[in-house]
Amino acid sequence: MSLRNHKTGTGGTYRSGAYLSLLPWQVRERRFKPVGFRRRALDPDDVYAFLDRVAGDMANVYAAPAASRRETALIKDALRRRQSDQASVGDPRGDQR
């Protein structure tokens, strides 16, 4: 069975908790079963399943920095709000900072 276009409700490809991401050496050394008698063709389902796995891993690689940028933006905004709140309160002597 091919996993091609098999998605969950969250938009990502379904994977169990035991799923391990592909490593570069696994991609380089991957070989597909030949199909047919004395033919050099590859089984399309096998190829598509592997490509889906590679694409899913690549999507995760690209999503991680984007999530980090979003988190960084939230932290910066919270810090700016905190600094603004502190600046408007002033110091205990009544002087504004």
C-alpha cells in the first residue's frame, strides 16, 4: 500500500510514535525492487512510499525553523510589552525612566 497523499486531520503525514526520520545514508543507500521478468523497472508503489517518507522528513526539517521564528517573535513581543509596562510605571521615587 502506498502512503501517497495519506494525511491526518492536522495536515501532516501520519506517523506512529516509533517512526524514525530518515538519515542521509539511508537515502543514498536505498535500493528498490525490480519489477517484471528481466526488466529494469521499479515498483511504483515502493518508489512513491519512499518519496512520501523523504518528503515528510523534509517538511519537518523546513517546519522546525519556521516554528522557532514564530516562538522568537512571540517572546520578543512579550519582552517589548513588559518593557513598556515597566517604563510607564516609573521608579518608586516618582521619576519616569
